[in-house]
Amino acid sequence: MTYKIPESVLVVIHTPELEVLLIERADKAGYWQSVTGSKDTPDEPLMTTAIREVFEETGIRIVDDASQGIPEKNEVSISQLQDWRLSNVYEIYPVWRHRYAPGVTKNTEHVFGLCVPRNIPVKLAPREHLNHLWLPYRQAADMCFSPSNAEAILHLPEFAAMR
């Protein structure tokens, strides 16, 4: 069995108007969250993890401006991905500990923000997520099951102002 690496990203996908995309977990109906995911390898750069997870979970492709022509409807510039330089260390929920090596109980989560147009198409990975919705950031924070996710969303106005 390949165990998950206990280092992950949390990507708060939002519009310029501070609406936040939330996705509902398939393995826990009613659990709403932002995009999250673990590194694939210990040396994978966090930015790479964030780009991969956003695409896998939402179908939104983050592209390098220099290599693209006219962007597709599901593409955004890498310049819209912002490392918020926030990290959370938290206890892994017991229901998900079996995914990690024996004895691993904590995960380090690194927070990013991604600004997208409100009309960007979202295509969920059906094995991972059931539904998605856009909410004003305070409502989105209230709806998250994860305290660290809610806290990250509440930081959105200050990071959006730095763009």
C-alpha cells in the first residue's frame, strides 16, 4: 500500500468579488471544503501540488502565460495562484488516518488562493466530490467542516487586497 504524505495544500478558489468555491466530499456527504490534496512525492513543490489538485478536483487548468495562446474557458493564468505563506498543522481525522503510514497523526497544510472568473466551468471528480457551489466568503467559511479551511477563507479579503 502507498501511504499519503502528511503534507498537503489547501487552495481557496475565489472570484474578484470574494465569492468562494466550495465542493462537497463524496466520502462524507455534507462535508464542504476548498480544494485540498497531499503531495505525490516528498520533494514535489507545493505549487505543483496546488496546480495538480485544482485540476484533478475542479477541472480548472492553471497555465503558464508564456506557453499559451488564447486561453480555454477552464484555464487561468498561473499569476492568479498566490501562495499565502500560511501553514496549519492539524490532527488528521481518525476516519482518514488509515490512508497514512502507521503512527502518523498530524498533517501540515499549506494555504494558497486562486482568483478565477465567476463563470469558469467547474468539472468535479465524481469519485471525490458530489456538488459545488459559490458563496460569499463569510458564508463559505461558515459552511466548511474543517476549522483550518474556514480560517483560511476568512483571510481572503487581506490576501485579495495584496493582488
